[in-house]
Amino acid sequence: MSGAPLSLIVEVKARHQAARDIVTLELADPHGRPLPAFSAGAHIDVQVKPGVVRQYSLCNHSEERDRYLIGVLRDPATRGGSVAMHEEIQVGDLVQISAPKNHFPLKPAGRTLLLAGGIGITPLLCMAERLAHTDADFALHYCTRSAERTAFRQRIAASGFAERVHFHFDDGAPEQKLDLQALLGTPEPDTRVYVCGPTGFIDAVLSTAKVSGWPGERLHTEYFAGTVADTADDDSFEVRIASSGASFTVPADKTVHQVLTEHGIEVMVSCEQGVCGTCLTRVLEGEPDHRDLYLDDDEHAANDQFTPCCSRARSKVLVLDL
């Protein structure tokens, strides 16, 4: 399996400072044609510059076909993507993107809780728009470091669902901070929880929910960054290509994706951190060493697919369905 190709050319029609260190970019077809449809929670791959592809959630209303709106955080730990989006891409530029993909879709529920941390608001804002449009029961809790770092405040205040949104600022009074135990301490029947944001924020939400007895199938997540893996004990292993029988050594200091690329075998990647699932590849034999945040525990246990951008092997050989 691989992600969608970068098959669309769009023009940057507008650019706004949405909050401190956050810009929004409005993308549209250069000739005014409708863009491919998308659903709440979807994202696109964006070629930020040659060889650098990053994913951004779509945060406008999912019924809009004339534009895509994305929000970009200037990440101090950037690997080059966010700085380029902030400093190099300007109004009028043409940008190559993929069609929308959705690994974080809304599912039917009696009630929906949306929990956003920082830039994690982007897919959840689109979800809130959709839920409000369908008169669904929901609440959005939006946690940021401070009011000046809170994107889309004016848009939310002007929306028809403003009363369902609760802001929580790290530098604010204690009583306004998000109390996860109070919110999630008792599982609510027919309620689903969607959480997006930094890894620590997501982990705090999930651990509170799971300890409180929320079923895993009602907890939905999307990570924006991978974890830092301990590579001290990494060793080399072999990958074998099922279609050709070719076998390659993956040394300790290279990823499977890097080795495959060196040998002319293309596996599309995007985040390169095991977050997005773009590079997901089927494993026919062997045991992967999963280091992604995309697959769930059951999918890891099945050991029939892995993310070659970051995951490795526990067995001496992995046979890949390529």
C-alpha cells in the first residue's frame, strides 16, 4: 500500500497569520475548477520543496469545493518543512499536493467529544463544522499555551457552535484548565472521543480514558509528530522483495525506506515519522519492530504490515509484498 500521488497543482490564494507561530494557507485550483471532495478529518500531502513532503489537515468546511484551508505551525524542532511553509511559500505560488485522504474520519455517535492540543485543532475544527451542520451533539475542548497562540479564535467566536467550545490556556487561571479526570472519568454511553495534538497531550487523554474504562474502539487519535526512538540497540537485518526475490541489507543507521530507495524501489512516504500511514507496506514473512504511531495495538500484533519510514525488524529477515 502507498499514499496518493502528488497529482494536483494548486495556487496559494491567501495567507494569514492565525496566531503566534501559526499561518493559514488557502489553496485553490489555478483555473477555478472544483477541487476533489473531502470529509471531516481529511488531510493532504504538500510538496513543500523538492524532496520534502508534509501532511496538513484540512480545516475548512468539508462541503467547500473551491478551496482547501490548512494551518501550519512553525515548529522549533522542524526538519525543514514548517520553516519553508512560513518563509518561502507565498501568495501566487503554485504548489503540488495529493488528493485528500482520511485516516481520521468521524463515525456515528450519540455524542462526540473533540479534544485539541495546539495545532491539533485543524482536523477537529473541520469536524466541529460538520457536526454542527448535522445538528449532532458535541463539545470541543481546545488547549493551547496562551490566548495569543490560539488559532481560529475569531472564526470559532463567529460560528454557530461557539457555545460548545471550551478554551483552556496553560498560562490561564487554574479553574479554566482542562480537567481530564472530570471530563473522562466516567465513560459515557454512545460517546466517541477524538483527540489530536502533541504526543504528550494525546497520551494524557488516552491514558485517562483507558484507566477510566473507555472502550478502545471509541477513542480516535491523530498524531502530528512521531516519538523519539531509542536507536542504541539497532542492528542490521535483511529485507526481501517478494516479487523479485531481491534481498538487501538494512544497516543500523539507515531506514528500510532509505535502503529501498537506494535500490530503485519506490515506496511513497510523507511524514517519515510513522504518523501518517502513507508508506504502509504489507509484510509476508518475519516480525517487524513497530515504531509507528499509526497502527493500533491489534494491528501491531498481527505483524502483517509495517511502516518502512521508521520501523525495523525483530527477525533476521522481513519479506515485503513489493
